[in-house]
Amino acid sequence: MSDDVATAQVLSTNIFDSAAEAIEAIGAADVLGLGVKVSNRLVPDEDGDDSFVEEWVVELLTSVPTVDED
């Protein structure tokens, strides 16, 4: 893991209902020169019928993570 990833601080955590909304947030972060960490997860549906829905988590970081070429 790069030192940049270890030292980047999370500015905010945003949760979206669709991948399209998450992609829009990622594009905005790119324009602003911010890093992002993206994940998705299944959460219980609010309708209470034992089903799950997918949500997207976008964390905005203070810097863009880099990858070591090792």
C-alpha cells in the first residue's frame, strides 16, 4: 500500500441508491482533484419483506491514491 493511501484523510462519506449517482459523484471528485474510495453493499429493504437493496458508498479523500508498481 502506498503512503498516499495511508495518509489520505476522508473528507466525507456519501451513500447513493444507484451506480449512476455514485458515478456522478466520482466525476465531480475528479474535477476537484479529490481521491475516492468506492464500495457497494446490500442492506435490508425498508419495505420489510426480507429482501435486500444495493447501495453505493463513495468516500471523498484529501488526495488521489497512487498504486505502487512493485
